[in-house]
Amino acid sequence: DPYYRFNDVMYRWISLDNWTYSRTFKTPFDVRKWQKVNLVFEGVDTVAQIMINNITLGRTDNMFNRYSFDITSVIKEVNFVEVRFLSAVSYAAEQSRCHKAYSIPPACPPPVQKGECHANFIRKEQCSFSWDWGPSFPTQGIWKDVRIEAYNHYHLIYFSLTSFFVKSTRQWSLEIESIFDVVSSKPVAGLVTVNIPKLQTQQTFSVKLQPGEGSIVLLVNINKSSTVEAWWPNGHGRQTGYNMTTTFIMEAGYQIEKFSKAYFRTVELVQEPIPGSPGLSFYFRINGRPIFIKGSNWIPADSFQDRVTYDTLWLLLKSAADANMNALRVWGGGVYEQDEFYNICDELGIMIWQDFMFACALYPADQNYLESVRAEVFHQLRRLKSHPSIILWSGNNENEAAIASNWFSIPYADRELYIKDYVMLYVKNIREIVLTEDKSRPFIASSPTNGLESVKEGWLSQNPYDTHYGDTHFYDYSNDCWNWTVYPKTRFASEYGFQSWPSFSTIEKVSSTEDWSYMSNFSLHRQHHKNGNDQMLQQIGHHFKLPQSTDPVKKFKDMIYLTQVMQAQCIKTETEFYRFSQSEIIKGEGHTMGALYWQLNDIWQAPSWASLEYGGKWKLLHYFAQNFFAPLLPVAYEDKGVLYIYGVSDLHVDHKLTLRVVVHTWSSLEPVCTLAKDGVTVKAQSAVPIYKESINDLLERCRNCTRKSCIITFCLVGEGGLQSPTNHHFLSSIKDAIGLEKTQLSASVSQQDDTYVFVLQTTAIAPFVSLDIGSIKGRFSDNGFLMTEKKKVVVFYPWEPTSVEELEKSLTLTSLVDIV
């Protein structure tokens, strides 16, 4: 296994070699019967010479492009095909050497990443040369389908559809684009019929195709008497799609039938002045409704893309939807995901912020490079623009910030040169193509960006992290993460996060006994972020006691548990801050309308910012996300000794609810005092203050309470079973808590239909109760919770067959008081 222990370094030689893939094949049809025969590569990774029967057809240098070679004159009954790869590492180095006029930084990744250099000189998955959460496996090979296609007359290459709502006529329309290759020497005429039975819509168009490659664009107006159900993001409505058949009948006599799904939704990125605040808003309106974006950032699910199956994608994306997410950002250092990825997002209602594949670097802008990028962008837009889930194209990740904050120490005199390249690549090329190819969704040049303000400043703002415009990325590992005042009150938080370790069961698969300690060679080797392991300890130290067990394996497991508790609690605090800031402006800041934490998934088994481990297991953070992204949530924070509780709602109507506030001493399962506040109005799609009390008054009201001896929990309850998750607010660091007792935690397991029910019992208050069942695949209904009642029922949803016996045998129960 390339992921085992230190194999990423041991196998480095593979990427430094050149490899040739070859085979002999029989042509399964009579070559003479076809006017044109193509050899098509959907994806070649990356630099290769393509040969058939010892004749060179062409070369490839872009992993994200599709290559089609005309083999009409060279194909025989028996053929020998070769793909001769050149090491991506040596190619990138050579490209960098040839770029003599000026350097294009960064040359190499930081040593802690153990990576390869000059990733920015090759159109390849940037993180395959290493990243701060991933290994260096610069793969080479055929990473998508290869096929031979033969046709006469004409052939359909791309087919896409985008929907528009015409306000003046209050009618939906579909723009259908078809790109053809016509092989006859004269134009081909014919009829195209589009049929959407459920919407009583059928239209026929007469069209004419010129010889060569060309496109036809058809505008279909949807029957006004049909009710069109729009596609909505997860949590806001259904993901309705309509079956559509498009039939091309040309004079040449053979017809093409295309079956597809038509979705109807509009997207606007709203950037306009806000009363009482300088700057502009930055939020998404879907089908005319402002939507608070809740979710995370997606990285490649594996260093080896062919291991990423439909099931892998389904599991990870379903886990995102199950945690109440409605969006993911496909980050610009990975790959444009496979078709299945976007199909699943369409189906689950997960909106996609789609970066183009440029990240954390400056890039060349010479003619050859730009031509390759242009082909890539055309191909990806045509392949992907039919998906309603994609709501935004973004030019790159952090490259505006890299120039603005001068990450690469560029002398001031040379700055203009790099700005010119930047504008050339993202604005004059990528943006121009997006504007012509896809008018159905917005484009921004970078993330973070100041949006329209960046445009005004010549596409490069002075401070892309300005909270009054656009989106921000924010990381801070030294300040106390429980202190909400360190977080930027931004318009849109598109990246923020903290690291943790994956569970022991995940690490165990790729390590051996001597690796099982926090400071082992293996643990240091796996950490690709400088000082990452120490930063976790520092953050834990603010609020928790560090494990002191004399048993090294127990100590390692305790450390893993604490990193996960810390990560979950940190990102909870920050995300809740973003959610309660959505309806207010304070000192000109606020109206936060998006929270996408870094990151959703893992590429291998290592410490990282992810909430889902490699293999899909939920970290405690992911369970917390299910709660902090809940559609209805009470959120507490303290300011100058006063406790505030906000009611946050993504629901479409106002609700009259009861706020229940319960105060416990750490030493008893019996509440010290409870308060029920009735008739609390929580407004639709907003965050409003619903409760305010000074901590001193609260402690006085609840006799015997001090900051160190008591804990507050609270929830919202409404009619018809409407209920928020129960939230908590700590009045002091848990390491200072008085009265926390050793508890006896126990669980009984039983089967109920396809699920398993765990009944937990405790003898005392148990903070951060974690149920772990090792490598058994599945997820719990809740985990990492504060247990303030004697009994709690948790449901386990298996992803593969298991049994009560297996679950009982694998179960470990841990709470904070078990850490010694």
C-alpha cells in the first residue's frame, strides 16, 4: 500500500521514471465503412506522446483536458497503441528552467511537505506534488476513459443545457448547446426535437451544420401552463429534475437521441451596498431567495484517482448532506471532479463553488501555457455547466492574496510584471471564456477576493481579506479558539479551520506498533503542516489537561481523542459566530452569509483539517457540524460578562418557540435551575437575539453556582415536533471545572430493522462522550456530546453488514474524565 508508513518517500523513484503503457488490440469493426475514426482520451495524467502502429498521433501536457486524435488513415485490423509518459517531475523542472525571463514562485514546497518542485509549471493536480495535508505522489497514467469512436456524416461531441428565468414574461427557458463534428464536405441540414413530457413542452427546430467542428444553440421556452418545480439546495426544498429527450434527425439519415435531465434554478451573487456599513454585501440568491451557505471545502478523495469510485463519492457527499450542509467548495489545487460527483450533488442539493485548478502559486502566462489552459477551460465548462449544483466559477485559490500580501517576496519593482500575468491568465483568458460559454452563473477571479472592489482596483485589491467585501480565508492557531472576538466578522467565510488526528483505527491500518505515539517519527512524518502537532497541543492546552498516561498506546489514543474534541469545539465556536452574524452590522461589519470550513475530506490517513477521515469515518467535528449547521439552532456567546443567546434559523417561516435554558453543576445530573422562556419569535432565515442576562445574575439565580462549578445547556422547542439540537456554553475552561467526577459509562446494543440502537447510561455528567467502533463502517446519530442525563439513546446507521456482537466487541466509550 503506497500509504503504508513511509512509502510515500520510499516510492519516490516511481515518479522520477518515465513509463510507457502499451497494448495490442483488434479493431471490432470494418474500418473501411467509416468516414472518420478517432482515438479519444478523456484524461491523460499528464505529459505523454501518443502512438499507434509506430506513428505519433500527438502529445498531451494537460491532465484536465480531453484529447481526440484522428486515426482514420492509420487504424488497421490489428493495432499496437502506446502512451509514452514523461516524468511529471522532470517535465515541470524543465519547463521552469526554460522560463528564463523571470522566475515564477514558489519554486518548491516547504520541506515539511516532502514534496516535488515547480507544480505551477505543469497543468496537473497541484497537490499531487504534495500539500500541507497530503503526500507527494506525482502519478502518471491514463486516469479516465479511453475509447475509439467511428462515425459517418456527423457526431455529437458535447451536449449541455442551462436554464434561465425570464422575468418580463415570467417564463422558464432552456438554452441547449450541441457541439458537432461534421465529416461531410458540404453542410448537413435536419431537424432537432426537444421533448420534456412532464412539462408538456415539445419544440422542433430546423438546423444546418457546417463542415468541421461547430455548435448549435437552441432556446426552448417551457410551456407556461405547466408548473415548473425549481431545483433547491439541501434544506430549502426539493431537487426536482425533468427527463428530457433531444432527437437529432439529419438528412444523412441517421439519428442521435440524447437523454438528459433538465433542472431549473437561478443563481445570483449579490454585491450591493448595505445600510450602516461601508463596502458591499456578498451572498447568494437561489431562485430569488437569499441562502446562507453552510458547508466545507472538498479536496481530492485519494492520491490515486482510480481508487475514487462512485461509492466513495456517495459516502462522502451523503455525509455532507447528513450534516446539514448545503454547499461545498471544490478547491483549486485538486482536480475538476468526475461527472458522478456533480450528479450526486445535483441529487442531494449540494451547491458547488467551483475553483479552476490554480492554487497558492503564481503561474506562467506564455502563449503555449495559455493555449493549454484555454482548451482545459472550454472542455471543463462544456462538460460541467449543465449541473444546477454548480453556482459559481472561481478563477483560483489564494493567488490574488499571494500577490497582494507578497507571499513570495517579489521586489516592488517587478510587481507589475506578475500582476500583468495574473490578469492575463484569470481575466483575459479564463474569465472571457466563462462569459462566452456560460451566462447562467457568476464568476469571481480568486478566493479570497473583494469581489467587485477587486475588479475596481484592477483585479488585484490591496487587501483581499477585507471584511467589508467578498469572502475571507482565516486561520489562527495561537489565539484561544473559544474566544469569538478573534474571528473576522466577514461577509462570507470560505475557508477556516483547525487540525486534528484521525482515529486510531484509521492510523492503525498504515502504521506499526512503534509508530503509536504523538511524537514518533511516523507522527512527525505524517504531519505536513509546519509545527502542526505542537499547535494542536497548544490549542488543547488552553482548555484541557494533556494526557499523562504511562501506557504509551493509551496516551496516543487519548491525544487523538483530545485533538478531535478541540477541533470540534473550535470550529463550532467559529461557525456559530458566522451564523449569528448574518442579520447584524456591528461597527460596519457583519451580514455574514456563508460558512465553509476547511476541510471536508482526507486524501490519506494523517493529521489534517478534515472532518471526515480517509475512508469516510466521521470525526467528532462532523458530528458537531450536524448540530452547528442545524436548520434551527440557539447560539450563545458572552460579551463583557453578559450572556447572549441568538435564535438562528434557515427555515422559510417565522416560528414561535420556547427557549429552555438548563444550568447544571458539574457534580450532579440533577439541574440546579431551569428556565423556560415562552413565545420566543425566531424569524425566518435570520439570526435574532432571544435572551440576555449577566452571568453574575444567572449564577446568583441558580444557587451554589460559580463559573467553575456550573455549565449551561439550552434548546429551542416548538409545536409539531419542531426542535433544535441542545447546545452548550462553558463558563470556564474545562481544565478548571470543579466537581467533574469519574463516571461509569455503559452501553447496551440492540438491532432495530437496518439500524442499531445504543442505550447509554452514565452515573455522572460526562463531557464529550465519544462512541468508537473501530473499523466498522457507519455513522452514529450523535457523538461527542455532553451527557447531562442518566440515559441517552444513540442510533447507529451501518454502511455495511454488521451485527450486535461485532458492535459490542468493537465499542469503546470515552469521555473527558477518562483522559488521565
